[in-house]
Amino acid sequence: SQRSWCFSFCRETFFVTTFAPFYPPDHPRHQFGAAADSGFILLQPEMSFLVHGVSEDIPRGATNWDDPQTERDRIRSNFWRAGREFYYPETVKFPPALMVVAALDPFQ
């Protein structure tokens, strides 16, 4: 009956992301030649974001790209500076499942 899906195991929620050989070098899901004949799934407990001081999610437009102030800003800015900006919506209210398998060109 839920409108969105979030992976959980043993009552813990996880950040889920995928990597595959078809993502080009300028894509944040590029796997740099690792396992060129297969992809992989990363399951990261969401609690680890809190443990490592990653701030609450903010809308895309609120990211401080040029002078990152938070850990989340630094992560997003580093990907952007490396030419591998990852897509996330202008709102923080979106189903996590939409981000599990990234589009080849999500900005289109």
C-alpha cells in the first residue's frame, strides 16, 4: 500500500545504487574497468550517513557547488568537479527506487 519503495533488511533501510560496464567514464556510475563483464549493486545502510556526519538531503538548487559547506555539498561538488555530476531531483521528496538504476543521461 506504500506509494514508494525503499529497500530494508532486518528493519534497517539501505541506500541502494548500481554500477555497470555500460556507463561511460563521465557518468557517476562508471565502474572504471572493474568487472568489465558484469555490474554490481552497492547496499549501504542509511544509518552510515548519520554516523559519518552527512547532512540531511537538500534540493538540488540549494547545493553550494563553489564553496561547499556541508559533507553532502562536498560529495556533490566533488562529483561535479570531476565531470561526473550525479542527478538528483529539485525536491527531497521522491521515491528512492527512481535512483537505484541511473539513466545513461538523466539530465535529458
